[in-house]
Amino acid sequence: MFTGIVEATGLIRDVEDLRTTRRFRVEAPALAGRLAPGDSVAVDGACLTVVEADAEGFAVDVIGTTLERTVAAGYAEGARVNLERALAVGGRLDGHLVQGHVDGLGHLIRCDMEGEFWLMDFRLPEDVARLTVERGSIAVNGVSLTVNALPSADVCRVGVIPFTYRETNLGDLNEGAPVNVEGDLIGKYVGKVLAGRAR
């Protein structure tokens, strides 16, 4: 379980295609010594298992399902990624409950500066859009964000403060860029219950 509060960013290094998986090394000095093999870490919001760790960073293996559903398939050397270690029991929940189970790919369709902050519009996968509500929560590349508005049935608008824009990879995105999207956990369960009652 995660909170969507990014602890650090890292850089993708040594992308290696193995027989059935893809291995990424992530250069992450800020988390060096705080991750060990077997630990869970959210990389752009996708929960992955650390398979190697050293003083410079860590490595993860990514399987086909994750490659199909997330931005991991497009990682290139030097790409900046958002990182968050799993929430410790008793830890502060500063964002919202994020499982690290990416629902699918969204796409940035608009980014405009409004005074000191940015308004960003993302086109969402249908199943995420259906559960997204104004002033609710959504995770984009692992960043916990509040839904500012819903300009259309499949578009979500969020406001991004300068700190978040600078300290995460949201500020690196160009129009059309794919992003990992995880819908609100509570919305998923409510939607499932209501769908069952409608039968």
C-alpha cells in the first residue's frame, strides 16, 4: 500500500530484455540504503519488487502484464521516474490509499500555467473515468492528486502546485504523453457493490 506522496525521483538505467521479463536498474541515491531485495517500491505508481539493491539504486523485473498496462514498456535510458516506498504500518497517510495496481494508461492532453500553478487535463481509460468524481482522488504516475474538474466524460483536470511540478516527473510531460493512472480505491469498491445490486 502507498500514499501517492513521491519520496524521490530516479533515473532509468540499464534496460535489459530477458527471456520473459524486462529488468530496469533505477539510479536513486536518495533511497540508497533504504531499499533491500524483496521490498516493494512504486515506480511511477506501479508496485514492483526490488530484486537487487546497492549504494546507487536498485533493480526490478517487470513482467508482460505490467508492460502492457503501464508506461514501463516505453522506458528509455535516462527517463525520470517517481519513487515511493511502501507505507509502513502506523505511518502518516498524507495522500490517499494507493495500491500500486495501475488501472491503465491515461494521456496528457492539456497543460496550462495559471498564475503560480498548472492545470493539467488527462484523458482517462473508460473504467477509471467512470469512477472518478470531482474533489475525489486519483493517482497519476504515482502522484496523489485531487480532481479539480471533469471537463468531459473521459477527461480529468487536476491542479499541480510548483513543488509537485518540480519534484516529480509531471513537469517533464509533453502533450500526448502516456501516464500510469490508478483510480480511487474507495470508488472501485463502491462501483462493484452498486453494479452487483443492479443485476
